[in-house]
Amino acid sequence: MPNVFILNDTSDHSNWGSLANIEALKTILTEALPGVTYTSLDSRWVGRIYRWDPWVFGRRAFNRTSFLADRITSRYHLLPEVVDEYEYVAEQWMAGKGGSGARDFLDRVGDADAVVFNAEGSTYRNNHSALKCLFMLWLAKTRFNKPAFFLNGNVTLTEVDPILPAMVRKVFRVLDGITVRVPNALRMVQQAVPDARAELVPDAVFLFDESECSPAGPGLEAFRARVGDRPYFCFSLSMLPMDFRRTRDQSSLHHVIHRLKQLVPQAVLMAKDPEDQFLRAVAEDTGSLFFGQDQSFRDVMTILRDARFLFSGRYHHLIMASNVGCPSVPLISTSPKVQGLSELMGDVMPTPFDPTDLWGAVESIEREARHAMDGGKALRVRVKERSGELRTRVRRMGEMVRERLVREPAGGPSVVTPAGTSGVR
């Protein structure tokens, strides 16, 4: 039975999209590799920077390099700051000098038949999690001779503080497979690393069709009792900041929701992430319903199935809506993934709006919402059909790993055992 070592297992997230994402990815891999077992390093581990890692109100206290933290504790890993340090840092890890966190990786990689970076969260700017996982993926391939894959992510390279581009070039050239989720990410990879084995494969969450909607349960029944027979639309935030916390009933968000409620009697504001819980206050101020933390992503799909449209900048919410035929009015996020999703969906999803400039887009947002409603059943069928077309392609991720393991069966060639580890096949 093959063992797949997953870097960045997002099962520990409080985010509907991340939870749906990792479940879908594991389902895809399991279908392709019957009997597969998994070893993981979770997202919380991947995001860790310091040995002392306190959390306050559900948030990591040191989630960026900190002058104070550097004085009172040490780094959890020795990591390359630039690509020219890759070889040096690799030697330190192999010599048992990579920091206390490096052992977690070294203890697992030896028993793996393949290493997969679940690149959910996106590889952009100088994202710490991405830089760490890219290095570990490269180390697995070059020092342990393990089949290594970058799956189910996006890549955004810029000329501002450009440390990441050289790392992507070095790592992507040696990988056995790379899948990116949206067309603009593929174009960026092809321009930066023309010889990389990169393919456009839609997000794993496209795997979930309408059959995944939750059956009737207490939470959904309570929601239906509150909404009654009134038509509703759904709203969720972008990862970009929005105008509300200081301006409240004078805010652009307050105004837009009221405008849309003139088209549809009720609004359902959805938020699971801790930082999004202020939508409870927005719901109270606008006479809307709040749908929150205790619900599953399958519950979300069920709510979206009956919504007139979704107004959102949450990438995976937009995918889940498409899976059940709900048209969307999208908002951009902190990376260009929503623009890429809009391109991937074609004419059934409009160009995203900027959530930081809603005052300048009110009329256009209302126009797109009207279009979503006027499209009626025919538009909903087209949305679902496009999602279904993309669904047929998501299993490519599993096929890619299977094809590589068939060429080199589990239990490949031995490598040098790193100092201080228990042994590597």
C-alpha cells in the first residue's frame, strides 16, 4: 500500500473552503491509489515560525518574524531566506541541524512513497507556509529521491520584493508533477519556468456535486424556519478588508446589502472564520440572517443550492455555489485567484468587483445581481454544466501521482540517512 506524505493538511482549519479542499484532494488520491495511507504535517505546523508558539484568541501570536520573538525564543526551523541558501540549509537539515521542527519532516519523509504539497493557501508574495513547503518538497526530491508534487494551488509571482520567483524556478524544475487551479496562474508558471511539468487542473472542490448537499438536520431545519418562504441571496466576505467596522450604517457594505435586498427580500450572511464573525453585526444592522461557525461546508452547499445568487470574494464559496447551480457576483481577494476562477468559468461568472471600492461599483453590482436572477433556470443549468465539465478534470491530480508511482513502485532506492533520524528507505 502506498503512503502519501501531505505537506499542509488543512483539516485543522476553521475555514469551509479549506476543509472541503483537503477532503476532496484525499478522495481524489484515494480513488487513484486504492489502499493508500496518509502521513501529514498540518497547516498549523506549516505556519509555525518559532519554537515557542503561543496562541491568543484563536490566533498565532508570532505569525510573522518578530524582533521580540527572536530575543526570547528560537526559530522552529532553519529555512533558506533566498534560493542561494538551498544547498547550505539542506546540508544543515541532513546533518540534524535544521532546528527542532525539521525532525518532524525527516521522521516522516523516509517512509513516504510520494510527497504532496497541498498548495491550498496559494504560493504568492513571500508567504511563509509556501516558502517552507517549497523547500521541503525540493528536499524530498533531491535528497530522498521521493516523487514530489505541487498540487491544487495557485502561483502569483511579482516584481515587488521578488524572493519567491527564484525559489519557484528551482523547485518546479525538479518536481514530478505540478497542477495549478486557474489559467492566470498557469500562464505565470509557464512564463517563469517554461520547462516545468505544470498543468491546469481545476480546484479539488469541484469534485463535490449536488449529491454532497447535507440532508435535513437540526441546523438546516432551524435555518429554513427562519428564512421561511422568502427568496434569499447569500453573501460572504473577501479576504480583503471591507468598509464596515468603523462606519457601520454609513458603510458601503451596509448600503450594498440594502440595495440587493430590494431585489431579493432576504440576505443570508455566511461566516465560519473567526476574523469574519463581525458579519453577525452586519446581519443585525441590515435585518439579515447569519449562518455561521457550527455549520459544515455541506450545509453551505445546501443553502447555496436554493439561493438566488451568491455575492462573495471567498474563492471556494464561489466554487461550491457553481457546483449546485447558483450564479455568483464575485469579489476579488488577496491574490488573483478569483479573477482566474472567473476566467475558468467563462461567461457564466462575471468579472470580479473590488470589495475595497464598493461605492464605485454599486450600480454594476446590482446590474449583475439582476442578470443572475433574470437568467433563471437556464442560467443555473449552464452554471452547473460548466462546473460539471471542470469536475471531469479534477481527478488528473490522482492520475499524475499514480502514473509516477507505477513507473517507480513503492519502496524506491535508498538514500543517505540524515544524522539523528531513525532511518530512511
